Amino acid sequence: MRLAIINDYQKLAEETADWGTLPSDITVDVFQDRLTDGAEAAELLAPYDIVVTAREETRFDQALVEQLPNLKLLVTHGQRNAALDLDALADQGVTVTGTGYGFPNGTVETAWGLILSLAKHIPLEDQGMRHGEWGLDLPRGLTGKTLGVLGLGRLGGGVARVGLALDMEVIAWSQNLTDERCAELGVTRVGKDELFKRSDVLSVHVILGDRSRGLVGAKEIGLMKPTAWLINTSRGPIVDEAAMIEALESNQIAGAGLDVYDIEPLPAGHKLRTLPNTVLTPHIGGRTYENFAARYQDSLEDVRAWLDGKPVRVIAAPA
């Protein structure tokens, strides 16, 4: 039996989990490049019975899955992976399992890193200091400002708690948000339009799906203050990218802090890379050392459980 660990470009799979504890008749191969090309993935993975992937670099769509006749177990980091065609995998008889969430505050920390970078002009001032400058712009304070949270789940709730600790007013909206959840956190529930109108910082924390794709569109961005910042550490397509770029170019909003994009990796010549009022990170929200370590350990546990005929953390296709 052969097992492939792919997309281990951080070189952590072997450092953080002891794959040598698997039965001796299992050959483990680790690949440290980003496997984004479907034809390359098909050729590389065709011999393997088990594949451990990371997040969404490799698209296991129907075309790829049908070219993997030996695949019996696919393990992914986390419990949701938009790059997996679960129906195609089920049709091929492939068991799909996930991992625990590890340390979810990584995304909360990234969101606040982006917010503080924008408010305090940290990237600008860092570059100025390196070129002999001293004080290129006046930072803005957050105390007393309004933090709007779009989606008040585990991650949105974490972002809200930090905002409250900074003495910000925190408001929230999502399609299923309840007064009870807001009361639990000390957050005010508002309507959708009010969320965009009132927020000085608007942070996105909903799951990408049919209802949330394009949820932040031209209309919503048009409601925002010209001094407001838009933060997205969730998924790129939740925000209408073209509308956001237009608003940034025209200073309709003050700036954006982005960790996620419509196309990842973000193309080298992409317009967002040229805008001075953005702070950009390469989808690092949940990608901390601690998270990767926990997820590789869970991945190993998944493989062992499947070999024992008792798979854990199974991810099924939606009914």
C-alpha cells in the first residue's frame, strides 16, 4: 500500500507526526511542492491508495478523481475543503476524512493583524524606517470606533471579543444570527444594511456557500463609510472582488486587509498587488505551526483508524 502526503511546502509533515509508526508494508512519500495542476496531480497520484492533502491547493474534482483508480482514502486538513468533489469521491468509493480544527485563534490573530496594520500604517512605516524616514502618516485609534462582524460563529466571535477588549462598539449580522448569540458575547445585533453603514471596521467571518457567495457586493460596499476598512480572512468569493477593487481605487472605502482571494495563489500581476490602501497576506489565517502540527497528527490518526476498519472524522457528501 502506498501513501502520499502532498502540498507539504512548509516541510512539517515528517517533523510533526511519526509516519514511521504505520505498518511496515505502507510506503510513505512526501511531496513539498504546491500541486495545483490537475494533469500533474493525476500522473503523480495514480499509484497511491491513500493521499493526505493540506487545504485547497489541489482540486480533487471529478476529472482528477476518475484518474486515481487506486485511491481509497483521502485525508484533508480541517472539516471543510472546497477543493474536494465529495460526490465524485463517494462515487469512486473513496473514504474522505478530516482533522480537528487545531488552534482556531490563528485566523482571529490574522484578522487583527490586518486591522492593526491598516490602522497604524505598520507596513508603510516599516518601509519608511528602512529608508531613513520618521513618521509618514498619522495612525488612527480604534477605541470608541465601531467593529462590524459579518458572521458571529467561532472565528467571528473571537474577533468580536478582541474588539470589545479594545473598547470598541461591536455590532454583528448574519442570516441566522440570534439575539441569544449576541447577548452571549455582549454584541449588538443589527440589520445587514446597518452593519455596513455603521462599521469603521467590517470583518468577514461567514462560510463560503451558495448563500454567501458575493454577499459583500457593490451595494454593500457602497453603504460603507469612506473611512472604513474591509477585512476578509474567510474566503475570497464572499466579497465581489471587482466591486471592492473599484471602491479601493476611488477611495470609496479607506482600505482593505485581505488574506483570501478569488484565485489563490494571487496572480503576480493582479491589481490588488498594486493598490496602496491594501494590506495583503497569502492565506495564512489558520496556517500556524501549531495548527499544522495538530492537523498532521490528526491525519496520521485518521490513517490508522481507517486501516483498523474504524474511520474517524469522516466527511460525507451533502445529502
